Amino acid sequence: MKAQLKLSLVAGAAVLATAAICQAAPAELNIYGASAQYTYWNAQSQNYAATNLGCTATAPVNNGGKHGFVSATNCTSTLVPVNSATGKRDLDIRYSGIASAEGPLSALKAAPLDATLATGCNLANGERLMYASSSTLVCKPVHIGTSDVAGESLVQSSSGQKLGPMGGGAFNVTMTAIDTSSLTPNNTVVVPFGFFVNSAVTAQTCTTGLIGNYCTANTQCDTAPANATGTCGAAATITNISREEASLIFSGYVTDWSDLGTYFTAQPVVACLRHAGSGTHSAMDLTVMNSGWGANMVTAEAAGSPTIWFNQGSGDEIKCINGNTTATPTGSLIGAIGYADGDQALGVANTSQNVKQLKYNGFYPTRTAIRNGLYDFYTNAWLYTNPANGATVNNLANNLVTFAQDPAHVPATKANYWAAQGEMKFNRGSDTGYPAFTGASTPVTP
């Protein structure tokens, strides 16, 4: 289990970068990086400001699943500097979720993989385009860079359209690891990932007898030892995927769903992946494919059977699974499958979408399954800060990290999926390691 490193700095805002504690605008805390952590940090920002800083915090304002903003005013905590314009302690918290590589790159004050993310911004100041306070994007210095995996684990490559079937222009990425040794890291929460499928992906399963088993005839559902007769039901949307099936699909070996057994309805496979630089993609490579377990991940877009698409963000990948294209932007019924942060299930529950969450090896990516050793498609979230940032906000940053590490502070809307570090009974010591018993420092039941 990796040691949790004490966070000795975090960002400060335009004004917090100086030694002064008064400013004509609210203090700022700008967090940037992992797409999978977008909804978590939006919810946690409001939760943290209201619960721990005693602020009146607005609900997050969101922009297309990529940029969020929380306004916290009238804070009672002295950790928040006084706004000289109002005489009160006010704080703006931003989170932009693009891709994990962009987190440490922004903290390093390096150029982004996608130049459009910093159009007109000062790269030497670590600036990226983030929410001003509503729908307007402005250049803001990044104070905390987030990643779903260690920067050094981002070693994948991909080539294709930026937004998969929605186009967006050619986008090619080759990662050779990001050296984060000059940054201060910290782990806070565990990021749950899961598989999602288009509802058109169907197969026959036993409805009595060996319930849930794939079948093509009633006799395949018979139970032992009594050999009672079972029933093979009509084809319906699949509910589970195994590690072996996932490895075969995302390596490009499976061209048609019926290749996995004639109980699947025959139709071409459409594999939706994230572009390299994504922590979700790296997690898929390192924890499911396991650097070549069965086969390597595909690296290039392809038409035909199978069809391969790469997508920049988690929301983009869900659109791919839904069957969205430039011609049919609301989706269609196709043989699509992909992977994303597990709590995307909260959004795809919308019946207007053709997307269903799958179990992986028989379990959903729930908080209880993850912390109790039943589910291993997850990673430990990383927060990176740069020691070159001003020290004025160190106490505020340390306070945020400590708050997020406590299981009791997981936002209520995320409590079924996200686990805090302290509650994990089993965890992996590295992105490539298999989970082992660690014991929970802050036990949670069940």
C-alpha cells in the first residue's frame, strides 16, 4: 500500500499566490485533470465548503461534463482569506475534468496534450481554460492537478478522432510517462470504474435453474444434483462481462458478439475506448488487461468489424456507447461497449439513453464491493501540487485533503460508489499491483 504523503502545498489563486491575505475578489482553489473525478470533485467542493469551511455554498454549475464551479460565500473558517471588496471570507472552487495526464501536466506548468485547453493562457503560470463563474471560460492558474493513476503509469498510446464517432478532428497521443518527482502527491479516494453497454447487445440466459447462465436450450439450464429442468429465456440486454471477455473485446480480437458464443445475438462489435492520457484508459490497461493479460489494448481507430473508437472524455465515451454519431447525435441501437467511471451509472439511468451498466465478474463497482475485495477495477486517486506555488494556501489545501480522506465526508450523491482511502480493507500498492489485504484505518461497515 503506498504511503499517503503529506501535502505540503497547493495552489493558491491569483491573489493567494502572494503573501497578502486580502484581495478584491474571492479567493480561488482551482482543481484540474481527471475526467473520471469530475462529478466527484464537483459534489465534494460544495460539501467541503459548506461542511468544513462554514460557507454558504452554491450547487455546482456544470458545463458539458467538463467544467464546474462552486461559489462559497460568508465562510466562517479563518482558512479562507478575507475578500477586501466585501469584507467577508469568500472562495471560488473550480474543477475541470479533461483527462488524467492534464492534471500533473498543469501542476508542472507544462503544455497540455491538447493545445486548445490553454488557448491564450500563460503556460508558465500553469494556466488552463476553466469556468469564470458560469458558462464563460477564462484562463486560471491550476492549483491542484488530479489523476486517476500515478503520472508514471500514463504510458499508453492512441490515434483517431478526438471525439470518436462524433468527430472533432485527428487526435494522436503517445505517452511515455509523466515524471512527477518534483510535485507533491497525495491520495484521497478510490476511483471506481465499470463497463457500460448499448442495450442492443443481447444474449439468452437461464431464467430458471442456473439463473443468469448463458444458454441456447433449456437443457443448458438444468441444475445438479437433482438435474431439475431449467428454462432458457429470450435474448435480453446482457448484464455482466468477464475479465476474459473484456480482454478479448478491447484487444480487437472479437469482431462479432456471437464470437463469444452463439447465445449472443449476432452483430458487429463496436469498442469505445478513451484516448491515451486518460487515467480510465490507463486503469483499464493496467488492472484489467494487466499489460498484456490475454492481449494488448488496441491503439488505433478502425472501421468494420470490430469498429474501434477513441474518445477524449468520459462523457464522450458514453455518447459513443449510446450510438451517437454526427449523423445521429441522439444515439442508436448498435453493438457498442465501453468503460468509464462507475458512477456514470447515475446519469445513464436516464431511460432516453441506450446505455446500461454491466457487472464485472459478477459485481457492480460499488463502494462496499471495492473496499471488501470483491471488485478490482479501480485505482487510487492522485492529487498533485507544485512546491513553487505560494505557501499562503497550504493550510487550506491540507485541510481539503484531510477532509476528503475521511469516509464520513464522501458526498451523499457519491456514497454508493466512491470509497475513501481509510476504509479500504484491500488495496493495491501500485497501479499494476493486485489488491492485497491492508486493513482499514477507518473501518466502515458492511
